[in-house]
Amino acid sequence: MTLSEEDYLKAIYHLSRDQKQVSTNAIAGKMDTKASSVTDMLKKLSEKDLVNYKKYQGVRLTETGRKQAAMIVRKHRLWEVFLVEKLHFSWDQVHDIAEELEHIKSLSLIEKLDTFLDHPRFDPHGDPIPDKDGNIHSMDKVLIASAVKESMGIVVGVKKLNFRISAISR
């Protein structure tokens, strides 16, 4: 499988968490590409039995595609844990590096990495790490903004937001 095919599988995996069918336009938005390019890739992935694609109806991962996508996510998140815990990168520096490392093909390396890290269940951003079978063990989380005033909790993750703060002069 090519790096591009892996990136598409991962994008479909993330988008399909909220819905079973994923539109070509949603994938194009996530991948920052044209819908026609997405259609071409979906046809390739369909030929490899990684997705079920029907023109104008969207796409769904096959069981094989879901497992492969979960493994890509697993590798990505394990590398993020490694980079933060062992190499002391900050949590906001590791995503782009893990994007490159997730494409390493050696499953034995990933299993040794998992053991070395003592089988973490969550990455530095609080996202669950799929196990070696592709299963995700999630936890109940509440956004801080919706927490009850004066309630107790543990911060388990932070999402990097893309926004700009402008100063207001008077």
C-alpha cells in the first residue's frame, strides 16, 4: 500500500467515526485536495477491497480497510507517546513527526514499541490508541467548557486549535 493510500484510509477512518458513509467532499476537505482526486483514489482502494465505494453515495471502510486504518492510527499514536515520553518533545510538536513515522511497515517494531512504552491506552492528546487487533478502548470525557462549576476532573487531552486572536484598540 502506498503512503497516499494509507493517508486516505486514515482520513476515512477519522471521518467515519460520526457516520458510516463518508462523502467524497468530506474526504477532499480533510485531505485538502479536489473531489475528482478523491474519486480516483476511492476507486483504487475499492479494487483492493479496502473500501466500499458507490458513486454519489459516499464510501465506507471494509473490515479489512478498517483494520488497516486502525493500525495506521495505532502506529501514529504510539509514536506520539514515544516522542513525548522518551524524547521529551512537547505534545504540540509530535503530530507532524508521527505523520512520517506512521508509515513504517515493520509490525514487530510497532509491537516492541508498544511493549517498551508499557502498552499506553491514550496518546499525549488524550486520544485512544487502538490495540493490536484494531479495537479502541475509550473513556468518558467531558469538555471543560461544559463541566459543572467547581466539579473535579483530570485533564486528559488538549486539542490544538487553529485560530487567531486579534487585538482590539480603543
